[in-house]
Amino acid sequence: MSKIYTNPETIGLHAGWRKDENTNSVAVPIHQTSSFLFDDCDHAANLFSLSEVGNIYSRIMNPTCAVLEDRIAALEGGVGSLAVASGQAASAIAIQNIAKNGDNIVASSHLYGGTYNQFKNSMSDMGIEVRFVDPADPQNFINATDDKTRAYYGEVLPNPSFEVFPISEVAELGRPLGIPLIVDNTAAPVICKPFDHGATIIIHSTTKFIGGHGTSIGGIIVDSGNFDWELFPDRQPALNTPDASYGGAIWTEAVKPLGPIAYILKARTTILRDMGAAMSPFNAFMFIQGLETLALRMREHCSNAEKVAQYLTNHDLVEKVIYPSVMEGYAKERADKYLTRGNGGLMGFEIKGGVEAGKKFINALEMVYHVANIGDSRSLAIHPASTTHSQLSPEELESTGVSPSFVRLSIGLEHIDDIIADYEQALSKI
Ligand code: PLP
């Protein structure tokens, strides 16, 4: 079908699917199957050699997951994507696909705590060094680069600092060196389009805004197709030298007839195959339901969050509100440049009275849920220093932007008067 639509509201409802060819079902079926029948031995051999495209086994591909993959690729403007079991699996696979023992990546220090732990501990145990730099100055990425640097990594709307990542600035520094920029766009689907600013790979935790209802864990990796891996054989050996794990395939050459999908096809057929962090078809179905209303929900999350930011800014017990539209200087300039459809549904604030006041506030909330999640339709709150970020040292807490009195809010879709009423009564108990 020709793409007569280009807007996220429509893409979320239509991209990648029209109807089931056998039953005319309009809703996407849940293909709850581990395996797919081969027509005969030649068919099976062709599928395994990638000379024919088709389903083999649900650890590597599944038709329900494929609809989600096509729809999110369309939403982000990419050429292909890969659904995986969680956001954590998405960041790990995105990196393992091009970096191995002895290599390094340079990452922003403004990261979700789980990503920071993955990079600092598990990646380092695998021999992949992650060099953390302050993204305030994009030049820091170059200063930390050497000939083993395989990627740059940042979070578009980083949780919890909420200072928007300098996407085009870092992408432009890396591109001539053959270094792609991988960004986590979990907190800013629809409101930021990282590929328009030169990012090469996007990952999402679909658990958050894309799912939208707090029901399922999932992740996705999206390939822009905009990076010429073949130009940089020394910098990107994983895609340019024979891959012993796939019959000696040189991915940039082998995949050429299928389009610029060497990166994402390799991720599916080697790392996902070997590590096994596949998304379940049932969860893919749940994320497809979420995508149908994603653009509408983001609009409402942003509108409610702007009002909460204003309310908190004017409250006597609030020291500081951390939200893109109330920032100043370079942080505000980056928010204005990159967040083109609203400033997001997440924010933080520092409460007068430190840790104890922060805990009292959370304990006093009646409607807002106290949970370790973001991007739900319901409003959520947490005190990161004693929960999500509790494994970090005081220095690490400071570099990721979490102070002891910092409270993180994920603003939901309830009526704004009801959201503010709950904060008002909770603040009155301090
Ligand atoms: N990236 C960001 C920005 C997140 O907030 C999270 C989880 O909170 C993740 C990645 C990890 O996602 P998941 O919990 O789906 O593994």
C-alpha cells in the first residue's frame, strides 16, 4: 500500500498492517507459536541462508512482532527494526552488535540508572569499556575517542536530568570518523525524531510510553539506514569482516540487495539468535495497542506536565523544578531545538527538607502511584536516591543528576485538576 500518510497519529494506527490475508481480521493476530512449518527442505535451506525471507522460529522473528517492528520503524523514519524482550536487552544488543571484547563506546553520563549499571558493570565484564562523558560539551565525545571506539551513546530526554542530548552536534562529530550515534528515545517518542538530526540507531524501552498502560516489558532497536558502514572497514569490523558465526558472511556485502539493513539484520540473525532475548508475541500485541494512541497520549502527557511544572515552580516547598520548558541556557536551547511536539511527560523536583521531605511527600500521595516505572497512563512518582539509583555512589549520583531530595514524576492522563489536588494535599503534609 502506498504511504499516503506521514503523521504519527496515522502511522500509529496503520503502518505495517492492513488485514489478515486469510481471515480479513483487522486487529493484528497474536501468533503464539514457537515455530513455523517449512514447505520442504529447499524452502528451509533458503530461509536459513537468508536467500529467502520468511519465518523460522519465534526467538528470531514472529509475524506479530514484525507488525510492531514495521510500525515503529515507520514512526521513527527508519528502514527496519528489531523487537526484543526489554529496553535493557535493546541497549545491550545495540552495542554488542558492533563492539566486542577490547572495544569501547563513549556514552553520555546522563543515563537511566539501569543503563548506567549495564554499561559500567556487565559491559565492562564482557570486555567492552564504556567511557562516560558529560554531554554538556559535545567535544567531550571526541576527547574520549580512540581507534577502538565503535559508537557514541546518549539518552534523548535523559532520566533524571531531563537535559536534552545534543543529537546533531554529537552525530556530526562521529560521522566522519565512522562512529554512529545510538540514542535511547524512550522518554520522547513522537515529540523528538532523532533520525532527522543525524542519529543512526534508536532504541526504546517499549515498556514505557509506547505500551502506555504499564502491562508489558519490551524493547526495540530501530535502524535509520543512514550510515555508510562500508566506508569505515577498520572502524566497524563487525559489519565489514567475515562473520564466523554466520558462514563467513560480510554483512555490508551480503545484505546489499535487501537495502541498507546490514546493522539490523545482523543484530537479529546473530546477537538475538545467540543471546535469546526475544519479545513475546503477546507483548508485541500489547505494544501495538499502545501505538494506536501514542501520539494522542503524548500530547496529553505534555500538556498536563507543563501545568504541573508551573504549579510546582510556584510552590513554597519546592526548591527547583527540573523540566525542559523551565530550564535556562544551553539546556533550554536544546529542548527547543529537539523537542518539537511538547516537552514530555516526565519531570523532577527538589523539595525543601531533603531526603525526609522527599519520602514524606511520596508516602502522602493518595492517587499517584509509587512505582519504579515511567510512561504509564496513570501518574507515577518515585524517590530515585533511595530506589532506582540506590546502587550508585554519591559521586555517581551527582554525575547522573540525582540529588538526595530529588523526586521524579511521570505525569499521567488523569484530569489535571485531580493530579494537582493530589500533589497539593501531599505537599501540605510535609
Ligand atoms: N531506557 C530508559 C530511558 C528507561 O527509563 C528504562 C527503564 O526504566 C530502560 C531503558 C530499560 O527498559 P526496560 O525496563 O524495559 O528493560
